[in-house]
Amino acid sequence: MILLATALSTSLLAGTLGSGSSDGLDEAFAQRRVAVLIGVDGYADPELAGLRFAAKDAQDLADVLEDPEYGAFDRVFVLTGAEATSAQGIQQAIDYATADLQRDDTFLLYLSGHGTLTLDPVEGSRLWFLPSDGELTRATDTGIAITWLEERVAQVEARRRVLVMDTCHNGRDKSSLDSTTARLLEGMRGDAPAPRGFREVSESEARLFAAQYHQPAMEDPDLGNGVYTHFLMQGLTDHADDADLDRDGLVDVAEAHDFARDRTIAHTGGLQVPRAEYRIVGREEIYLSGNASTRGRAERSLLAATDAVLASARVLVDGVPRGVLPEVVPVDPGLHRVELQDHAGRTLSRRTVHLRAGETTMAEDLLRVRQPALVVAFGGVVRHGPGSGMFVPSSPELELSWLDALPTPPSFTTQAHVRASAARGTAVDVDPTADVTGGLVSAGLAAQWRVPWLPLSLGPELDVGLPWRYFEDSAGTHAQSTVTLVPGLRADLRIPAGRRSAVTIRYDARLIPISYDGAWTSVVEHGVALGLGRTGR
């Protein structure tokens, strides 16, 4: 770990950063799991008693999240010192840790320390987290509002967001109340009014609280941690098998909280009842613990949109309606045929796309004009038919093709290509002892229909070809060639091999008219090739 204070070039933070390696652009744009963990033990305000385990809670949880066998988080920031856990230090750390996060990342914010509550005749209850420089009697000026933390987490670009609060607000254990608020509460019948203004959770977001807002969040010397945090860590590590209710080898945020909640209730005799708020889109879970490769396969792909044109577009995946934009549509990773339709059922786009686990595909990308893309293919051809005796029966072939060479509707594609084949062998219309070198050079265009639900396109092609051959016999040296039109049928199976790459398997059948020494005949040619190249967008 390195000091986060060094990374920020200030002395604000006394915590640490666990950082991964960086290997260029691929690393920079890879999915990341980032956590900020804050534990406040000591306070400048003498009205706030010190806590025993808040800083330890943050550090212990950091060890779990950084462990590649459990959380496998890429960057973990731990804030425990007085300067690091001041209001300014906390806000700057969150800003720094989240500045470069992107849509497909995961972000977790954990806070352990004193909380408090204020009462207002108009606004009702307000909940606060107290930083190290917070003052109990001036919580509204020096504390950090829980609603601000919720809003700040919601603003993070990462699509999976978790807020964990191991604190309380009722004046006991991890909580303190100023004398005015305490007297007001004593005069009330029952609990304080519920706080107002809580922001609703958004997609793929979770908030975990160690206790109901009117209950204590306890520390336990026997456990050496806050009670809720202790059992939360157990659910991610030694007792992961118990927490993993669906037996998928992973512990998601709901499973971790449910495990910690049940153990906390049992341990405290019901005095502390943790609570949680989630909004998980479809089956888009937020995994906190488990093997990284297993987690990668389990995370859903998402389809999303920001373009106003797509505000009411229907999404069909493999022919099945899955939702209406701009809502986020979860899809299992893999190869899918994605169709966008307007409100009248007209097709806006129909594309075969490879959706990667844990990544977001923007619907706008499916509407973009496809750009020409180069494919290099190598294969072979065999020939038969009336004029096959004039040709070498089989030969290798090299092809360069440009996908989406001309603009077309979504259901069609065009392909311009240049092909060359050549081989040495014998031909039946010349002296059997003569070796013939021959082949075909051609250039043309294919117009293909995209088969629904499959990465397959097929259709006619037409080339301008130059069949040629060269040989020597008893009459001398012969160089023969002719220019001819070569019609055919072509089928291409394109299997995505990355964000903009694909493997192409091509088959075609062509009729080659040939004329040597004034005699016209024809040859049927079958070709198979394997290609690799970019995909048109």
C-alpha cells in the first residue's frame, strides 16, 4: 500500500491505498472495483467520546476487500487519522477515488464512527455522520448529512454502488446527541419522527445500515469490531458458504447484508436490527466476494440509452421483448441479436452483438452508421464443371474484403473484396507432361441479407475476374488470360472476438466463364476461408 496522502500531494489523509498495476490503455479502461473506507475513533470535540473499533473496522474490512480470494477490489482507500477523517478530508478522498470511475466499475463507501440526529419543527429529523472535526452542538454546520452521502454515492459514474453505514443516531453506543435534542426526544412519546428527504436508491445501488435509525449500533470488545461490521466480514470470508444462499460461489450485497443482519440481531438480542435499501436491475447483482472469474461470468451485461430519440424504444433480445428505453435492460453475457423498435413497431436497428459480462452497451452505438472495416481471409478453392480440365483443380486463396462498403438498411450489408488464387498442377487440355501454373484474380461486390437472430449474412456477389494460366509444351510457352464476369452466392458467419473484432468463416460458390484460344466454357468454383478483422459499426 502507498499513502493516499502522497497520491494527493497533501497531508490530508492518513490512510492507505491498495493499487493494481497499469499496463496501458486496456488496463485503464478495464472494469475496476474501488472502495473508500472511513473509520473515526477520535474527535476534537470533548462532547464526543472516543470509539474503540471504528478505525479497526475500516482497516479490517479493507483487508477483506483487497484479498484476491474474497473482495478482489483493485483500489482500496482507508481513512483513519484525524486529518484524513475531517469533513474536508473525507470529501476530498471520495472525489479523488471516484474521479476516473466509469460506467462498468463498482464503488463502495463505508463509514464507521459517531452519528447524531437533529430535530427541526419543519424538516423533522435529520441524520448526520460526524467527522473527526465535527462538533456535537453544531452538527448542521460541521457534520456530514446522510442525505449528502446518499446523493454523493449516487453521482458516482460507476454503475454498481454501495453505501455502508456502521453508525447510529439515537444517542447510544456509536451515537451522541446534544442536550437540546436529547431533551426534545425525552418529551416525545415513542421514537423520533422518521427522517425526511432520503433519496430513493437508483439502479444497481445498495445502502446498508448497521441499525434502524432509532436503534444503537454497538461495538463489542469480544468481537474486536463493530457488531454489524464483524458479521458482514464473516459473510464475505469464513462464512461465505453460509451467506451464499443461491450457491453460485459468490456473495452479493444482499446475501452479505442478510447474513450480517441475522447474526447481529441474534448477537444483540434484537437491540440492533440492521436495515438495507436496494434497487437491483433485473438480476444485475453487486458482488462483494467470490472468485473473480466466476464473478465476471455472473455479472450481467446492460443495455442503456441517453439519446432522446431512443426514449421510448422497445428492446428485443433474440426476438423476445425485454424492456423499453431509457430503462436499463439486463441481458445475459454472450452473442445476441438485439433489435430496437420505435413506438409504432418499426425497426430502428437490428444487430448481432457480443455483450460482455459486467459491461454496458449503449443503444446509441447500435444506431450508428456502420463504417467500412477490413477483413483478411485465407482459405482454398476447388473447381469442377465443363471447363475444370483447363484449370488446376484446387488452389489456396487470399482475400481482402471491406465490410459495409456502402450504406444499407440495418437488415442488409455490402462487402467489397479483392481475391487471388494460384497453384501449379496439370490440365487435361494440354500435354500431360506439361506443368500448368494458373489461378484467378477478381474484384467485386456482395450484397448480403443479415439473417435474424444469427451472426450470418448471405446473398449474391458479382466480380470482374481474370482467369489466367502459364505453361510450356512442345509448341512453346503459353500465357493465357481473359477478362470475365464472375457471378456467385456468398455466406459469411461472423463471430465477434472483441469489442470491434470478429472471426469470419466464409463459403461461396461462383461460376467462372473462361475463354482460352477462342473457346468459351465455364468452371464452378467452391471456396472456404477463415478471416480475422474489424467489424463495421
